[in-house]
Amino acid sequence: MFLLISIHASLVGLAVAATLGFIAARRESKGHLQVARALGLAAGLIVLGILIRRGVQIEGLPVVSRFDAHLIAGALIIFLAIAIDLLRSLHIVTIAALPLAFSSLVFAAATVSGNARAQRAAPW
């Protein structure tokens, strides 16, 4: 349950961050961009927390499933985009990367709910 709530919280954060990023690009507003960065970073930290918790649960590196791969891809996209934005002042990288990370987390959420349905349907 914690897993789904965390994923959905990061999805909402990324959706709002992407929207604010698009508004910042349209209006050339630094304030909207700062909030978009902060929300993207918060979503990335939530995903990192999910990965750490999964690593503790399986007592190893969480790289054994499609779900983990989608989470790692989403987190890397967020952190690399924000780092490039802060180092090189390329704001468009953050604005473009947020929807990509969002789609990666949507795939991760679909993988989790698909696995849950398959486990409920299994007769053993």
C-alpha cells in the first residue's frame, strides 16, 4: 500500500511540476521554474526512497524487475535534468525531462498494479 501511495504522490508531483514548467516556458517566469524544479526534486527523492525501501526488503540492489528499472530510469531522468539545468542554466532540459520521468513512473505504476492483479488471480 505504501508503494502505491508513494508512486502516486510522485506522479502528482511530476504532473504539477511539468505543468508549471510549461507555464514557466510560456511566460518566461523564474518563479514557476523554481517551483517546478522543487517539485521534480521532491518526486525524485520519493522515488529514491521507494528504491531504498525495496532494496532493504529484498536485501540487495533493486534491479531485478521491470518495476525497478522504470523507477531507476525515472529517478535518473529527474536528477540528471535538474543537475544539467543548475550547472548549465539549460531550463528547457528540466521542462522536457519532467514528462519523460512522469511516463516512466506511469509504466512502473502499471507494472505494480498488473502484478497485484496477477497475484490475486493465481489459485495457489
